[in-house]
Amino acid sequence: MENNDLIEIKKMLRQNAESIEDIQRRMMRFENYLRWQKIWAITKILIIAVPIILSIIYLPPLFRETFHVYQELLGTESYNGLGL
């Protein structure tokens, strides 16, 4: 009777070890998937945010120069009210 119990316990331990290995493989895949999701989310934010920040920095001086050129061409001071 004791021999059967030991065989049954060994069989259950072997099944348990196989199940744990399968769970670990799945968790590794899931962690890898989450890592790539985080990377893509940050990349998407950067693709949107960087051009907006750069345009806030570089466009006002460009517009200011452009309006001054048009003022000189037209010979008017009509853009002074815009603060340019």
C-alpha cells in the first residue's frame, strides 16, 4: 500500500512540475508582450509630443519674421495689434 502511495505522489509531483514549467513559459510571453506594449505606447506619445513641442519652440519666431516681411512689402503696420 505504501509503495502505491509513493508512486502516486511521484506522479503528482511530476505533473505539478510540468504545469509549473508551462505556467512559467506563458508568463514569460505575457511579460514580453507587456514590455513591447509599454515601448509602443511611449513611442506613440513621443511621435505626437515631439513635433508639437518643436513647433511651439520654432514657429513663433518664423511667423514673426514672415509677418515683418509682409509688413515691409505692404508698407502697413496692421499687425501691431497681434503682438507680432
